[in-house]
Amino acid sequence: MGSIVLKSLSVLLGVFFLFVGTMKISPVINKELHKDLRKDYVSYAKVFPLSKMIDFKVPAKWYRRTVGAIEVFSGACLAFIPIRNVKNGANITLLLSHILAVYTHWAAKDKFDRMAPSLVFLFMLAGRLVIDYQIKRKERLESAEAKTLKQE
């Protein structure tokens, strides 16, 4: 990872998801917000997309804790693990979870202001992947040029 922008974005997103995921799992950070999240996930579990397909009602507690655990694990990978493929895997996992979050807010008929943070972080995660792709592409081009120069 050669870019300071990519490193900064990875750490900031990672720490943010560690924070948010911890709030979903435990009241240790903010009891009121954790209580509100517990109430919100009752309505979100009702609109979980696979519920109708497989005829299984997802318990709100499982849904909230699973999403929180995914965010904590992926956030830790983004923030602290220096392996590019691990970071990209965590990024894609969070990207997919935020696509689900946007759908969930829409299906639960939440107002746009409730959906906006999920959209913002969806775009930030997508932007991080684009930046990583551009850096990887630049590294490949430089490597190919160096090989060409060595052969001459």
C-alpha cells in the first residue's frame, strides 16, 4: 500500500467500524445509543431480505450482533492488518453489509436522514476500493516498465 490517502482512509474507516460495531454488540460505549439500536433492529429484522425466501424469521438480537461482529472484525482488519488482500476482503465485506443496510433502511421505510450515513460509508468504502485498484494498476505499470528497461 503505497498511498498515504489509502492508508489514512483504511485506518479511519477501520476505527469507525470498530466503534459502530462495538455499539451494536455492547452498551459499553453508550448505553442510550445501544438501547436505540436494539429497538431499531427489531424493525430491521422484519425486512431482512432472506426472511421471505427461506421462510425464516431472523431474531433481531442475532441480526444486530452479527452485523456488529462483522463490523468489528472487518474494521480491525482495515485498521490494523497490513496485508492488502485482507484489507480488500474486509472492505468488500463491509461494502456488502452496507448495501444490505441501505436496502434495510429502504424496506423499513426509514427517512432519508436515517439512510444517509449508510450511503456515505457505502461510497467511502467503494472509493477506498477504487483508490486501491488505481495504486495496484500504477504499481503493475511501473513494474512492467522496469522489466522493459532491464531487458534493453
